[in-house]
Amino acid sequence: MRRLTGAVLEKLRSGSRLTVFNPKRLPKMDLLHIPCNHCSAVNKLPVERIGAGARCGRCKQSLFDGKTGTLTAGNASALLGWTELPVVIDCWAAWCGPCKQFGPVFEQTARQFGTRARFLKLDTETEQQMARKFNIRSIPTLIVMRKGQEVARQSGAMSPGQFQAWLAPHLQGPASDTA
Ligand SMILES: [Zn+2]
């Protein structure tokens, strides 16, 4: 083993003119974190693979099947905290008439915009701790989150047109955010 001379040590310390592997210098690929609604695995996908064909690396189920996922205390950190896509949450309960009325609107919108946002249902009866955390005072309540932060909230059932108009400003994908 060779001993490092003073000059080399100095270069190592200053980091100058030494060819070292620096992952930050690699061309940045646009990878998105897409949590699986079925098994909560957080998948990393290139932007161009966002769409119907993409499957979860762990459970092999579709990541973009156009269906809504179910938010629970157990999967909240995986489903809310990772993805660059907006997450839209429908806080509802089985006994609530307006929630039942709004349910199909939410499902339809998830089918239409399922590659531009994640659509999750939060049952405020079975997930009371989560409902308290979100400070839900009436249902249905719709919440949009980005990177784990709430960015919009609206209470009361909406028509498909009203819901999509309310949602539209939040549906810009990460690509347009960085433009
Ligand atoms: Zn999965």
C-alpha cells in the first residue's frame, strides 16, 4: 500500500481535479415515485412509463388501473408521502347520503385522470384516527395533497363538472411544475 503524499491528500481534502464518482453529475432522469395501491410498495418509474401498462415491481398488479385506492393509517406514509403526483382523497362514510351520491363521480374522475393524480378513499368510520388527523368536520370532504402537504380542501358533494373544475388547477403533472 502506497502512502498518500501531502499534495494528493490536499487534493482529496479540497476535492479539486480528482475524478470521483458523483451521482449528482449524472444526467437527471425523470423518475417518479408511484406507490402501489394494492401492496403499498413505492415504485420508481420513468415519466414515459406512466400509464396503463405499468405494474408494481412487488405484487405485479397494475399501478394505473383507473380504480381508487383505500387510504388507511397503515398505508398512509407510503401512499401520501412519496409520490410527486397530486393525491386526491375522498373522505366518506357508508351512512352518508351525499357521500354515496358523490362516490361514482369520484370513481369516474379517477378513471379519467388516473395517470395525473392518485385517487384514494378514506372511510372516516373505519379510519377514525386518520379522520381526526385530517380534521374532517363534515363529509364528503375532498382533499388534494402534494408531497404529503395539503394544498386544497372542499366539503360537500359536487357534480362531475364541478369536481373536475375544482381539481383542474391541481392536476398539472410534475413535468409542468418544473418547467
Ligand atoms: Zn404492489
